[in-house]
Amino acid sequence: MHGNALEWCQDWMGTVVGEEVPPEQRIRRVFRGGGWDNAEYRCSSSYRNGDRPLARNADVGLRVVRTLIPDAP
């Protein structure tokens, strides 16, 4: 999937990865990976950047995940 599309993530951009971002600083959402029109160094799972939640970009997408719920006994 690397290089196909930047992946929007639920977390907010902060100064430290994994650190809680205070509400007043929640401006940009994180995206990871690289898009089809990005430089090579951006096409890895470690690449991280962000943009405003309502921003539009041709190479940004999201990954839909379905969690499996085990059958009840």
C-alpha cells in the first residue's frame, strides 16, 4: 500500500508522536504513508504529516477497517 495514497488517521498533529494534543491546539489531523505524486522518501509507513480536517487532496484517502466481534457463547 505504500505510495498508493496518504492515509488519514484519527489522531491530531502534535509536537511529540503519541502525546495527547490539547483541544486548543487541535488544528491538523495526521496522515501517514505516501501518495502517488509524492517524493520517494514520503512513500513509507514512517512518513507522517497532516492537514486541516476539511482539506481536500487528490492523494489522501482513508482505510476502512471492520472489527470482528466473536460469536457469543
